[in-house]
Amino acid sequence: MRDGHIHSPYCPHGSSDSFEQYIKKAIEVGVKVMTFTEHDSAMSEEHLIAYFNELKKIKEKYKHSVKINIGVEVDYIEGYEEEIKEMLDKYGEYIDDSILSVHMIKINDEYHLIDYSPEKFGELVDLLGGIENVYYKYYDTVKMAVNSDLGRYKPRRIGHLNLVRKYNKIYPYDYSGNEKLEEIVKIVKSKDYELDFNVSGYRKPYCDEAYIDGYLLKLVRDYSVKTIFGSDSHTHDTVGYKMKEYNRLMEELQF
């Protein structure tokens, strides 16, 4: 009963819900371990320290009710590996748990968010000459993230591996048999990393699936890759969302 991907009032694209609201919801739905994973790239150094300090106090306050991990969602950005490593080296001692995620791809020295809007995704399809190329570019970037040298504090859990499918109802693509994706899963297994079983795609109107589903779920099962449930909550009311369904699925797959 663990939710390993929760945001906070420090998230600029989230809500103003307090830490206490998230925690009380977690306790209500039976979460025993929770990790706050705020975006490192969304905070100044001042805010990052404030985030760590506030969570340290709250962690102690609720230690008899729920285990709270202080974490970050590290945004992998191609070409900024040294900066990411410096940040992790500097603040790694504060961090209990973390996720490494790709939201952005680099095309011709420009950076593009993969999950900003259906319209922007359509522009990427045009720019790269087809939806298949968008998938391959995204998976290439994820592969770079998995293989990157980010130092001793590098996250060992890879976030929402199929985020590229956020708009699959508008831009359908049969990715079964995608060799790049299988390469990533093999590397994750060989490094003994974990995958974020991110269910927030169910809450996206043009996705309606977890970011581990279909062909990717088959690969996870075939290679026995460890997954950690993540609600990817940006509001307190979705903490633990579909956690029981996830647990049932893991039992069915005999994980």
C-alpha cells in the first residue's frame, strides 16, 4: 500500500492543496508509505530547501500514521546531465526516494514538451515526419536518461515510461513490438532499476490507460521488472487513485 509519486503545493502546475491534505487522504485510503516527488526543475534553490525542510517536520509529525518519504521527480533534459548531477550531489542527502522522468525532447537544438497539449503533440508529429518518429525520439531520450551518469544519487525509478501515449486517442499508434522500448526495459532490468506504474493516464481524457499498459505491460511481465505504484497526484483527492486495482493486477501477474 505504497504511493510513490505525489506532488505538492510547491508544484507550479498543480494545486494549492496542503501537505496535510495529501497526507490525510493517504491515511484515509490505506496508504502506508508515500513519497512526495516534486519537480526539481520547477523550484529555485530557495524553494527546494524550503520544500525539504517543511517535509522533514511533517514527516516527523505523522511518523506513527504513515511513512513519508522526501523525494524529487528529477527531470532528465538532454544536454544538461552535468547540471542535474550537480543538483543531486548537492541535495542528495535530503532525499529518501526519487524518480527520473522525461517530459522533454530535443530537436534541432530546441526543447519540446511531449505532454503539453494535443496541439503541441501534433506539431511534433509534423516536425518529426510521423507519429512513429515521435515515439522513437521519446524512447531514445528515455534510453539516454536510463544510461546517463548522474552520480551516486541518481534515481533508480524511471517515471511514466509511456508518457508519449498521453494523446493516443487523438494520435493512435500501434507500438507493439517497438524495439526501442524493449531495449529500455532490458536495460532497466539489467541495472536493477524500477518503473513508476503511473496511473495518471486514466485521468487524462485522451489517454485512458496507465502509463504501463498493453505492450509495455507485457514487457514488464516478460522481463520481471519491478514496478512501484504512482498516482502522480497534483491534488489531494487522487492520492492512492486505483491503488487497489494495481495491487490486484500485480497478484494476477504473480509479481
